[in-house]
Amino acid sequence: MSAPEGVNAPEGVSKPEEVSAPAQPRGRRLDIPQGGPLDGAGQPGGARTAREARAHLHIAYGPARLCADPAPYPLPEGPVPREELARLRRLHRAVPGHAAMRDHLRRTHLVALCGEPGTGRAWTGLALLAELAELTGGGVSRLGYTGPDGASGVEKGVEKTERGHGYLLELPVDQAESTAGSTAGSTAGSTAEPLLDRLRAHFAEHEAFCVVLVAGGPAADRLLRGRRHAVAYRPPAAADVLDRHLTELLADRPAGLLETARATARRPELADALGLDEPRPGEAARLAGHLAAHAEGTLSDERLLEHCRSFAPNQAREWFLEAGAPGTLPAALPALRAAALRIALAVFDGSAHSVMAEAAELLAWELAVTLDPQYAPGRPLFSARPGACLATARAVHGEGLEDLGDASVPVRAVWFEGRRLAPAVLHESWDAHHNLRGPMARWLRGLCDDPRPQVWVRAAVAAGVLCARDYLYGLVELALPLARTDSPVQRMAAATALAEASRAPDVRPAVNGLLHTWARGDDERERETAALAHGYGLAAGSVAASLEELGRLARADDGRTTSYSAVRLLAGAEPETVLAALTHWLRDTRRARRDLALLATLRAVTTRTSHLWGLGEVPELEPYAAWPLATALLAAHPECGPRLAELLRAALTWARSAGAAEDALVGWIRRAAGDERQLAVLCDFLPRLAQDGDEPLDAGAATRIREVLEAL
């Protein structure tokens, strides 16, 4: 093969006509690049992890600005008006076990409904009390929790109990944990049962009835385990609640409006805007109001979708308002654990439960020592009911698979019951609660030092999302500390986070400027981070611009990191752009760029496609994830064949890279020999490799290819 026009022989590289000459001294030859900058960390399983992280944190519209939905407030105290009870009878849907709960209440005079706020607990409690009060001729009242002084605050509210009446009492989460004088060193507040025992005796004495609402959590778990007062509350189906409310709201309107509202509720774009697997009864009732207004013409399509997009952010806001109530440890620890669980779920939505649970415990510790630096919280060793904590975060667990590169292993996975909850929780915690940022940043930095891609990749993507929301803070607290460590995993995480942050158009110029400065600076760690960041093709604004930056950086790292990033770009959405740059570098007079092209070619032949994951979708390569990238490109993009052949011929021809290219080609063909599909791709490609355009390959290059085939 004659040298390309205008190409000078690289320094220390034999000219093409000397391909049969003895190899140059070892120190002047290129070797097959071994692995990536992380020496294997972040490769097996990284592709799937990055894909899932993007799917869970990148929602098309993002969490919308909050609409005018009110913040949660305590139930109003005092007698329930007859009109409200009449409406309750019309709208209430009986929940599973309703008759058994009513019988238990009639027999014992007290029942504790354990379930999450917004699930219809209060309506069910009022319905139970109304049924019994109707038999006794009494009324129904709501009781307020009147003070912060433990059990006495509850008992003061029931002093004026009327015979035959029904009473609804909501026990605040923090007081449920403190009614028995809990401490973190004890059994987390032996339980609320002593209080409920006294209340039951009181209401039995007055021949009255009481329903106590207890939110999910440790107190509810212990009550349910005791099986004396508590009943696990299961909400009615949201579809039934929605339809009943729509019927009520549009009862006096033209008949067609109800069908219009029902049809709108079934529209895919509305379900997508909600982003919840199933709305809770309270949300279903609120949605019915929006649908009725839309059917009547007082709410536009866009405004309806805006209201729907606010449901998940509203849930996140309510959760963090609850967590902010207790102010000191150890009373605040249960609320901090719940908040940590929800934030960890936001980052690890869809991950293995063990990974998420460990991350949640690490964050709970950070939150606790931030609230009270003198207090070192421990961990509870046993949970009352498996999965109970997940219910407080609207999460479930089930069977999943974790990709380990050569194989997948079954795991117990966990995920939110709604695709919009993860970004809503992450954004709410970062945007609305400034003092959460410090512990969250320390937590994410620690996770970014975990060698498992199932951990550090998700943490890095989350860090990038947060940097995009407040670049000045994220740069100092997340990106810079990660980039300036001696940990290669953390530097890769810094690069990933900066690339992710640059997805935001208004942040991209700042990230690109930072990487530009690092690339020309003296700090080796910062230069490496810049090279890794450009491997995602986002920070510079285009793949071509990222390649230009990598070409400038190649001289500083002898092509080790830059070739890895170039091949990562080759596995992206614009392979022809990358191949064009590589072939252009072959003709460059600067040896660093020629070597970069040769090293990238060797990596493409020897590196598994799934190891070269990026931050964009490349669905055409997914069927070939286990193949070497070069084979995958030939299968998915046949048009890449000519340029890939030119690059590989150059690697085989030039003495500087010939030995490594021969070894790489031998391994490439041997690997394909075990897979008929790969072998078919190579059989189509090898004749092209042996042909230089319309001219046959020169004798020396042909000899090398023949030697490769004989070595098989």
C-alpha cells in the first residue's frame, strides 16, 4: 500500500516500503491499549447503569413548577357537618376489609389505621365512625393533637367525650415515635400501644368510638406486629375513586361532559404527565376536579397537563415538609432515615435493593451528623416488616437482573411507583432545602469512589443533574473535589458529572471553558478529567469539537486516555464523524495525533462495545453489545467499512504499530470464530482489508495479513 498523499513517515515508524524490515526497538512501538483509565472499573455493567440513570432522571418535561395546590395541613378539628358526611356516603369506596374493621371498632371501641397520608385513611375512618354513630344516634368529630408533650397531648383532646359519638384522631409521625419516650439506643420507642390502651379504655368507658390514623413507619410496624389495635390500611383503586368523583362533580352538567372527562383521563399524554403508576385516592380526587374543569371548558389542555405534572413534585414537597418537623436527635432520626431513603431511591431507582439500602444508610448518617455533630447514630439491625419502609416512599421491590458484562445475575430490585418521583425528589431536596446540599454532596462524592459502576455511574449522573441546577455550587462541592483526587474512579465520575451537566444549554459554555482551562494547565489530574469528559461528546457542543479537543490533549498523555475517549465517541451516535477524524489524523504531521488514530483503531478492535458506554442513546449498537466495537460498527453501520479498513491497514502497515495490530487482528478473528454472526461480518470485511481502493494491497501488507491468518 502506498503512503497516503501528503503523509510523512511518523518519527520512529518505518516507511511503508520497509514493512518487512525488523521491528523497531520495543520502547518505540505502540502496544495494544489494555483496558481503560479505570483499569476495568466502570466497564462491566456500566452501559446498562448509565442507560437506567438517564431514563430515571431525564424526564421529557421535567418536574413542573408547582401549581396552586395547597400544602398539607392538619385535619380540621370539631364536629363533622352533616353535609360532609352525606357527601362522604355518596363518594366513599369501601376498602378491602371494611366490614372486619367496622366489627373490630364496634367490639373494642378503638382501631388504628396504619397507612400513608393521601391514601384515603381519613375518609375510611370517618365512614366507619359514621356507620356506628348512625346506630347509636351520635355524631362524628375530628380531634386535634393538642400539644408536643407526648401522650398527654393526645389524651387532653379526648377529655370531653360524648357517649355514642365517633372520633377521628391523626397521630403525628414524630409523636407516634415519642409517645413511649423513645431513644435511638432503646427499641426505638417501645411502641405507641400504651397510649392506645389508655385511649381504648377511655372510649369503652364512655361507650364511644375512636379511629386513630398512624402513618407508615417504625411505630406503625410495631403496632401491626402487636395485632391488638392496628389494621394495615389498603386504599381503594384509584380508577374507582376517580370515576366516583367525576360522576359527583358532573352530575348536574350535560350528559356528554362525563364521557368527555373519562376519555381525557385515558389519554396517554395525561398518564405521561402524571408520571405515577397509580394515583393515590387523594390525588385521584384532585385529578377529578381538574378533569371536570377541563370538560367544562374552564381549563385548557396545557394547563391540565401542567397540573398533572405537579403531582409528583407536590408529593416530594410533602415528604420533605414532614421530614423537617423534628428538630433534634434522636427524635428526628426516623424522619431523617425516611428522607434519606427517598433521596437514595431517586438516585438508585431500579437498582438492586442492597445497593440502594446501603446508600440510604450512608446518607442517613450524613444527615444525622449534620443535624447534631455530637451524636453518632447507629443502624437498626432488624426491620419489623420487610418492605414496610419502601411503602413510605411509594416504592416496591421485585425481581431484576444486573448486568456484569459476560453474564447477568438476578437481584432484588427496587423502584418508585412512578417515573416522575425520582427527579421530583432529587430536585426538591436540592432546590428547596439548602442545608441538605452539604450532606448530599459529601454522600455523592463518597459513592463516586465505589469501583462498582452500579454505584459510581448513578452517583455521577445525579451529581451532574444537580450541577446543572446550580453550577456555581455544584462545581465547588462536587466537580472540583472529584477531579482533584488521586482516585481514578472519582476522576471519571467528575468527567461524567461535568458532561451530564453540560447537557443543559445554559451551563455548557461554563463547563467547556473549565475543560479548556484544564486541558492547557499543568495539573495532570485535571487534564485527564478534561480528556475523559470530552469522551461523551457533550461539553464542547458537538462530537467534532470534542474530537478537536482530544487531538490537542493527545500529546500530553501519549494517547492513553485520549484514545479511550475517542473510541467512546466512536461508540456513540456519530461514528462516521469519528472515523473521518481518525483518518485525518493519520495524515497529520504531528506524531501524537497519528498515534492517537492508531491507538483508537487498536482499541476499537479489542474493546467490547458495552464497555464504551456514553451518555446518549445508541440503540443500533445494543444488539451487538458483547461484540468488539469494530465488529459491532461493521454490523450496524456497513458504511463505516471503508474508513475502518483504511485505519486498520495503516496500523498493520506501519512498523510502529504493526506488531500490536497483528496481535489485535488475531484476537479479533479468533473471537469471531466462536460466533457465526460475528464470523459472517468479518468474512465480508476481510477482503476489503486486503484491498486498497481499486488497487490490491502491496506485497508487504499482504504478507502481514497472511501471517495473521496462518497464526490462527
